[in-house]
Amino acid sequence: MFAALSLILAAGALSAQKIAPPSTKKPSAAPQQGGSGAQVHAGTSTGLDTDTRLMNMLADHQFIRLEGELDQLPPWQAQYYRGILANRNNDAKKSIELLEPLVDSISATGNALREKVLRKALAEDYLRESNWPKAAEQYEAIETRLGSKLSSDEQDEIEMPVKMAPLARDHPPMTVDPGAPFVVTVTKNPLGLTDVPVFVDAHPQDWMFDPTLPFNLISRSHAREAGLKVSEDSAIIHTLRGRTIKVHATLVPRLTIGGQLTLHNMTAFVYEDKDYYFPQTKYQVEGALGYSAVEAMGSVTITDSNRLYVDTDKQESTVEKNDQVSAGVRFFLDGDQVILALGGSSEFGPSRGTERMFAVDAGGQQTYLTSRFYDEHTNDFANQKMELFTLLGLPNMTPVPSYTAETAPLAVGKTTIQFHFMPVLTQPIGAAALDDVYGVLGVDALDQLGSYTFDYRSMQFSIRLSEARD
């Protein structure tokens, strides 16, 4: 699900007093890219005003192209988009600095789209800063002021923070003890996902690693085992497991990852054991390390030999010998998505405008390429057998015609990886967040790599190919 970044934007925050108020003229609504099957590519249509075109770029995840337009904008507009891009680049402090002064003036224009994007970015920034009161306040404002204008996809996307942030309103910000780089042995659980050893106030547990999950989670029995105080208040949500479940909040005074990295006052949300139990494999999820815990690790590398390398100091980690390092590509946070900018590689790295955006689902075992990818590679599937595809997480989804790409080359920096046996959908699913990207890379795809790294300090994703794969 969700689920950090370094800012590559030009500097220059402007004070609120120096910013001319935005125009009250409303831009036309951003074209939708899902459901109807008509996918609009931002910047390719004529007749659009500047603000609509830039909003289209945001919806289309074209953050790198948008960065190149900032110097041409009026001061208030440049500040607005710099703030939104800082959010996508996980620079919460810079994003808050730029966007907070604009809230009142943007809200006063009556432009619901512009206000929605701003308030949502600010709410995410507060969550990343562990500022629970302001996060809850901003999500409440989204729901009360703009709730009727949100699509069903947008309502689902914010359901968890809207309902869960108020449960932690009184929690203090999380702090992290500085530490040296370390490596810890991890395990593959019966779901095929990675479990990391942690100590919850000195109680050993194994928590699932999921950098795309926005919150940390713990089962009720393991919260009880660690002596944690669970909130009396609760929230009913359905987007976490695809069915209705109840969650409470708890504050973990001390959580240590791999016996090395210690987090203090870490907020986690408590679910009933049965709600994260998988009867087919008899596997009980004890807890899950989401965004805040993973981001605190700095640079995180998972290898195919079940090792987790952590480097909080952003120094070059000592990875396994005999590995070949790829140049990194940028990744972004867009709501509850982690977005990779793949392709467009050259001797000097990716060139602006040639990237293809892919979502990462590090908590799922289903990889596929979307109809957007198919539209650019239609001829590659001539005379192939068509099958029906259904997403595991969407049981009510109408099956979509698809082909199977026996080999799909995707460029990660200067290295091209041959992914194998990937479904390619020929039609949109109908969920904008999925149809707008070129594909979703699950753990089954990441496992085809020698190792992969999310560096939350430089916002670079890189891979390492072992000699056996060369």
C-alpha cells in the first residue's frame, strides 16, 4: 500500500507576504486515466491552460518533467508545485515550509482540485514527521471540506489515515538512535514475503517488511505479550485487508530492528490476530514494519541470500561480494504508492521525459504490466494466446484480457533486467492508481534480482546482480 525522498528541486521558498494570491479562476478537471480506457498523457494535448496541464502531469506521475517547468511559473504557482514535488520526494520539512503558507489562499479560491492536492500532501507530510495532531486535523479538513468531491478511489486511498490518525492524536513524534551500518539475517515467510527480527521492548518478534505500507502494525496478542497499552478508541477500516476489520492504536516505547537500530515512541496500529491470519499456510502475521520504520533505516538492501543491510548514515553499504552494482533510478512517494522511474537509460543516466513509471508492491506477490504498457508494445503480442487476469486483491474485479510476456526487459539505470513471465493487461482495470502506471512490481519480480536497495536519503532505487546472473 503505501507507503520517502531527497529534494532535487530548486531552492527558494517565498514568504506568504511576497506571494500574490492565486487566481480564483478554476482550471478544468484533470482528465481521468482509468475506467473508460482512454488514457490521457499530460503535456501532449493542446488547448489546456498551464495549471490544468501541470495538474495532469502530477496525476500522471510525471514528476521529473514537472521539475523542468518550475522556473517558468509565477511565484505562488512555483511555490505550490515545488511543495507538492517536495512531498513526492519525501522532503516533508521542505514541503510543509512551502505549502503551509498557501492553505488559506488556495482554499479561498474555491478550486477543489488544487486544494485537495495541497491538503493531501500536507497531511502526508505531517504523518511522515510523526506530527499526529496536525495530520489528523488535515485529514479531517479533507473529509469535511472536500469529501463529496473525492472519487471512490481517492476515498479508499485516504480511508486508513482519515480513520487511524485520530487514534494517535496524543502520541509524541518518533525518535531514532543513531547507529552504525549493520546486516541482519531475515527469513521468507510462507507468503513469500520478508520477515525481520525485531525486539518490542525486549520481546523478540518477527515483523513483515513492507516499505509500501503507510503504518506500522502489530497483532493484539503480540502487543499484549510486549505489555503495550492499547487504545480504547478504535477505527473500522476495509482497505488494509480488503474486508472490514477493527484497529486500535498503541505506542511502542522502544523497538529495535535486528538488535541494532532503536526507535523510540513508535506508533503502531493493533489488529485482531484473526484479521492477519492466513489459514492456507497457517501463518500469523506478528507485526509489520511500514513507512516510518523503514524510512528510519535510511538505506535498506534486501539480498537473495536473505540478508538485510541497513545504513542509516547514507554511506555506501558493504554488500555481498561478487555483486555488480547498477546505477540507481529515482523513486517517489505518491499517496500510498511507491513509484519507480524506469527506462530511458543512457551513458549519463535517465534522460528527462523518457522515464516510465512503475509502482512497487513490496507486500504483494503479484506482478503485472498494465494496458498502458501494452499500448506501447501491442505488436509484440501478435498471434499470442490471450488469457483472463484477475488481481488477487480485487476479488470482485471483472477479469481483464491479458497476454504473458515470457521476457520483459526493464531498465534500472544503466542495467537492463530481463523479467520473466509477466502478465500484460490489454485493458484498464478501472482503478486509476493502477491504470496510470506502466506496471506493478511485486515481490515475485523483486525476487528475480540479486538484491535491491531503497535509499530513502537519496531517493534512489538500485539493484545488484550476482555473478551467477551475468
